[in-house]
Amino acid sequence: MLSFVTPSGNIRCEGEPLARAIACVIGDRRWKPPGGDDRWCPVADLAGMEMALGHDAHFLCVTDVLMPGRDPVLAYGDSQTAGGFTCWSRRPGVTCTDSGDHHFLLGRRAYRLD
């Protein structure tokens, strides 16, 4: 199962085997999505990104507090692969991709959904 935290502790990712998905949450971000957080998450907090295998990534909205886990640290420059996903930890952020053309970048200063 894919599960890790970045060396800064700001981003935590976890695979969801039953849903065949990956979700990453971020503690501190300096960016806003187009139209602001409320456009994408009207009754919840925008906490990160999520992607199901074979589908486009999207913003992750949560209504509960996400408690930090005891996930292993994925060093900058390293990757982890499981369940059809590969994620790379880099100083600008985490990039996750599925076995196709779907991926996202989640970082403190920037994001990208593809």
C-alpha cells in the first residue's frame, strides 16, 4: 500500500486500495484554486488532491480533521509505487501519476491537476 509523508511533514499521501485511489493532504499551502476554495469545496475544507485509477485528479474536500499518521518519510528525489500509482517526493511538492496519463502536483507554492 502506498503511504508516506514528505521530509518537511507538510504533505501526507495514502493509497485507498478498495477505491483504487490515492489521496494527498497538505498542511500549509500558499495557492488558491481558480474562483477560491469555496467554489470547489462549498461546505468543506480544501485539504489536498485525490485521484482514482484511470481518472482525472481533483481537489480533496474534507469536513473532518485529518490526524497525522506514522507513515514513513519519502526522501526528496525518491518515489513509491503501489496499486497502479507512482508518487515522487521533491522539494517543490509531490507528483503522483497512474499507469496512464493522469497525474497531479501538490506543493506549498503550486499545484497542477491533469
